[in-house]
Amino acid sequence: MKTIKIADKKFEILIDNDAINKRTKLIGNQLNITYNDRCPIFIGVLNGSFLFMADLIKEVDIPCEVAFIRVSSYKDTTSTGTIKETFGLPENLHNRDVVLVEDIVDTGFTLNYILEKVHVQQPASVSVCTLLFKPEAIQSSIKELEYIGFEIPNEFVVGYGLDYNGLGRNLIDIYRAIQE
């Protein structure tokens, strides 16, 4: 099995790029059907979602808008539980169909924070699309979580937009940390 080293940690492949591309295409098709007669706004949660968002939006062939929000709750390999908003949501979400695009949903702290801010603007609908979901790590249910690429164990992962202390976002596959 292929292993890599990023900073002081070793990682092994968890999901290869071919599987990611196939699943992204499938989710894109689902979104095309769901929003067939509407014009949703896709809001990517930076930094981690940028690769998934780019590939996903290429599979969406309906009229849509794209925006980004940047929030953070991670330090090293664990969530701090404290959300830091670097730049916020668009202010024109009233009566809009909103699709939040995440790289990973684990504890749900960041996502619940964003959802609270989105719902204040009274959108027509809100759904969440995430590449990765850690069901063992979730702290409270998220009813808007409708599109999930892969359910994974509660392990630290890197690659395809996800980082370890700023490194590894550029990897085309997703890797899990090897416990030493």
C-alpha cells in the first residue's frame, strides 16, 4: 500500500482519485435532477472544499451561482470547537435554494455554525453536500445533510483539498493517518 509523509506524519491511501471522480459525477447528476427547474447557489466552505467544489460544479449543467465562505475550527488534527469566520456568506440568500459544499463533516460544529447563519436569511431551501462524512464523530444531527460522497471512519484524513497544518491539499487522492 502506498504511503506518504507530510511533515511529521505518515499517511496511507484511503480513497483514490478515480473513486472520487465517479462519486462526484453521481452527486452532480443528483443535483441536476433535484434543482432541474431552479437556480441554486452553491456555497463552498474554504479552504478544504475547493477541489471538490471545482469538480462538482463541472458536473452541474443547470443554471447556478457559486460563492464561498471561509471558516475554520481545526488546529493540527483535531477540531477546537471554536469557529473562526474569515469571510462570510453572501447577503442575498432570501428565497434562494442554497447548497453548502463541504469537504468533510465530522463533529458538525462548523457546519451547524454556518447553517445557523444561512437560515437567518430565510432561504427557500438549504441542503448540504459533503465529500466525506464521519458518522462516528458527529455531535448532533444535521437534517440538511443530503448529499454524501463517502462515509469514512473517525480517522484523520488529508488530500484532495484537506490538509495537515496547511500541507497536502494538492494531493489527488485521500489518505488516512497511520497510527504509529
